[in-house]
Amino acid sequence: MTITVGPAGIWEAEQLADVAAVTFPLACPPGSTRESIDAFIDEVLSHERFGEYLDDPARTILAAREDDSIVGYAMLIHGEPTDSAIAQALTLSPTLELSKMYVMPGHHGGAVSAELMSSVIALAAETGCAGIWLGVNQENLRAQRFYAKQGFAQVGTKTFTVGAEVHDDFVLERAV
């Protein structure tokens, strides 16, 4: 299996949305309702929204591909955070937000996540960023372990809304 990672194209919006619909529910905390998860997918992770993200010059979506299939993706937002509490928690500037990073279930624990993260770090370095930050649900221990192995450390907390539910996230940061 050969995994390649590179920028996603507008023609891949539908495939990215399909991957998001499968992977996002896996990262939600136990007890999240199906209604809230579905609402989030419809509002934030639809085909149309991915088209908007791919057209947004402040965002980059990296796609991990196996042959012609997208098996994971990372969405990056360039620029300083607009939330003042997050901005105050971060120690590195300029920074890049790792807004989303999801991998298809059959590829968990393999090379896809590491390849995506390597590409994220390389992009941050190429664009002159000193750090990368992200939010991860406080109950998502698997993701927290992965990010810790990748050099991220907790610097704060924030909330994250999924449909009608508000969840608690850790804010993690690492140097490039």
C-alpha cells in the first residue's frame, strides 16, 4: 500500500465530504446524539462546504490517497486564531491551525496519520509558521495519544459545538 499526500482539488470535494461523514462520528465523545452529529455533518462537512473550503485562500486541505481513493485528510487554517482565549493560550506565532484531521477506519494505526502529520508540519515550515495548534475532544484519548507522540502539548481549553451539543476540547500546540 502506497500512501501519497498532497493538496486536494475542488473536484475532490464530494469524496472529502464522504470521508468526513464516515470519520467524524468516530471522533465524537460517547453520548453524542446521532441528531447532533448529523446536523454537524450537514452544516460543516457537506459536499458544498468542502467546495467552499477548497476555494478559501486561508485554508489548505491535504488529502491522503491510496491509489485513487482518499483515505484521510487534514484541513489547515492559515493565520492567527480569532478566538481571543485561544490566541492567549498559544505560545508560538505565526501559527497554523490543524482544524481537522481524519483517517478512514481501515487505516487507523497505520502510516496514513503519520504521513498526513508530516505533510502538515512541512507545510507549516514552508509558510513560515513557528507553531501548529489544534483542538481535540477531552474524551478522545486515542487522538490525544497520537498528538502527544507528534510533539503536541496541552496549552489551554476551548469548547466545540456539534449540532445542539457543546463539548470540551483541549487546545494543543507544537513547534514546527
